[in-house]
Amino acid sequence: MTGVGKILILIGCALIVVGLIVSFFPKIPWLGKLPGDIAIKKENFSFYFPLTTCLLLSLLFSLIVKLWK
């Protein structure tokens, strides 16, 4: 099995695990409501961008990948 094949299998397994977590825990109370997440609500318009949540998840995944190697 080549290196690319192993990586694709690992990504697939990770997606399955994430899918199971999302299925069993659809609402994580703190996720998406951290300080720094941008939420703008007007009369006919709403915009939400979870900036801090994205940065935190990116840091977490980067640490996992760094520890993996």
C-alpha cells in the first residue's frame, strides 16, 4: 500500500469518527458560541462566522497531526 493510500484510509476513518460524534452529540454547548465568534443580526439579514471556533479547531487538529508524526 502506498503512502497516499494510507493517508486516504486515515482520512476516511477520521470522517467516520467525526460523523459518529456529530450523530450522537448534535449540540456541543460551547462550540460556535465562543468569544470572538462574529454574529450580525439585522431585520432581514443574519451573518454568523465562528472565527474563534475555527481557530481553536484548527489548532487542535494541527496538534493532533503534529503528535501523529
